[in-house]
Amino acid sequence: MALNESAVWLLAYDIANPRRLGRVHRAVKRFATPLQFSVWVVHESAIGMVRIKQELAALIDARYDDIRIYRIPARPEWVSFGAGILPEDVLLFPDTHG
């Protein structure tokens, strides 16, 4: 993957302090689409993710908080069932079908 080529990333967080949680949530919702309560999908380049990681690292206390970011393959396979939070016409992975 080229550094400026856009990719899909899965971002999840577990923040121990309510004040830090609010800060992280407000930051993440500027650049990501919610998938579940603390799980987000990000469409960004590797260079853009460096900036995002730096921003989020400055907001947390690494002794207590946890943020994880996973690059999603171009053709992911997944299973979902139960109530979803996104409308059916919103495609998080536009080149695939669930």
C-alpha cells in the first residue's frame, strides 16, 4: 500500500475516564463512521493515520486507556446479525457484500 493510498481501518477504543472518553469520542467522530458504540470505520491513507494516531495518543492515558487500529483488507469477509446502527444503504466496504 502506498503511503498516500486510501485504505479502510477499524478503530476501537476502551477509555477508562469519562472526561477522556468524551474527548476521544469527539475527536474520532470528526473522521470516522460509527459501527458500534466504541468501534469505528476510518477511510484514510497511511500518512493520514499517522496524524490520527498522534492526535488520539495525546488525548489518552496509556496506563488505563486502550485504542486499537486495524487495517481492513480490500475484500473483507464478515458476518453481522442483530440490530445495526447504520441504514441499509450505507456501505462501509463499498467493493464487497456482507
